[in-house]
Amino acid sequence: METVGSAAFWAPGSQILWRYQENAGEGFHIARPVTVVRDDEDLLAVWLAPGTECVKPVLADGASLNSVPLASRYKEPRGTAFGHWRGTGVLKLARPGEPWSVWLFWEQGWRFKNWYVNLETPLARWEGGVDSEDHFLDICVYPDRSWSWLDEDEFAQAQLDGLMDPQAAERVREAGRSAVETIRVWGPPFSDAWQHWRPNPAWGVPSLPDDWDRTPAHLSS
């Protein structure tokens, strides 16, 4: 990690973790090893390579979360499981302090598919990576610059189940409206032509560390 002034940045090619904390919980239920593409005072860009071993949330019996109706999904006991990222890789972009990240998806053969705005808490950096908490609501942005809300049903159910109070939900909606305005004026990172980016072929697939769920200083202090 390179230190520039009072900020520390990872060099391109560094391997870090991108994690999500449990909603209304203390542990981590999503962990994805990624490779740093760019990291500076304006942007963190990372590459999630195909085949990467990741941690994902599952029901306590190991079944997929989607195997139960949404009305009971957030009330069921949960655990975590290991799996490998399927399909093409994902480029993730996050600007410091912003309550969302932007993910880029491609079809096979590098045909660009869409941008995906993941509403979440601003990334908290630590020596091994970045942490956030997902806010359920998302936005899909298409190559023609049109967009649509995603997972509004999950967002509503999370509120019904007490995972998000009305004030927090309104902050998420406001973050979403801010993201939509960025889309409308076609500001960064949408305007930065990241859809034409390609990963360095010399990069390997990062490994999931045994202590992927360790508590960093920003949570333990």
C-alpha cells in the first residue's frame, strides 16, 4: 500500500477483500477477493475475476436464500458458504464517501451488458480491503443510458422486517435519487469509458484468505 500525504492507496495489481457486513448484524456475510485496478483520491476500481472463491450468505441448512419466499427470507436463520464467482468478471468502481458503488458487467466475448448501481454505506478502508453494508435497493443502467430501479420488493421487505427504519430508508432513497441525477447528466464514472477497460492478462485469480472474516481496526476501535 502506497502512502500519499495522509491517505494510503493500493498499487495496481494488489489483491484485497471487498466485504459486506450482515444487515443488523455484526459479522460479515459476503467476502470477495479482488484485484486493484486503480486507487487514488478520486476512485477505487477493482476487478472480480471469473472463478474467484467467495463467501456468500445462505440459509442455515445451506440452501439458497432465494429458495424461500421473500416474506420470510430475512427472518430465516442464516450462515455462510463458499462458492466461486460464475460467469464473466465484474469491474467495481467506488468514489470515496459515496453511498453507492458502480459495477460493470459483460457478456461472453466482452460485449458490454450494463452498469449496476449498488446502494450501500460508503466503503470503509482497512489494511486488507474495504467493507460496506448493502442497502437492498439497486439501479440498472443500460448501454443506451436508460435506467430502472431494481429489488424494490426486497427494499420494502427489509423495512417491514425491521432491518431498516424509516429514516434510514429515506437516506437510501435520497442516495438513489442522487445516483439517478448522476446518470441523467452522465457524470463520472459512467462518462469515463470503463466499459472499454480490460484486465491485465498477467493478473492471477486472488485467493480467499482463511481469516476473511477478521475484524479490522475501523470496527474494533
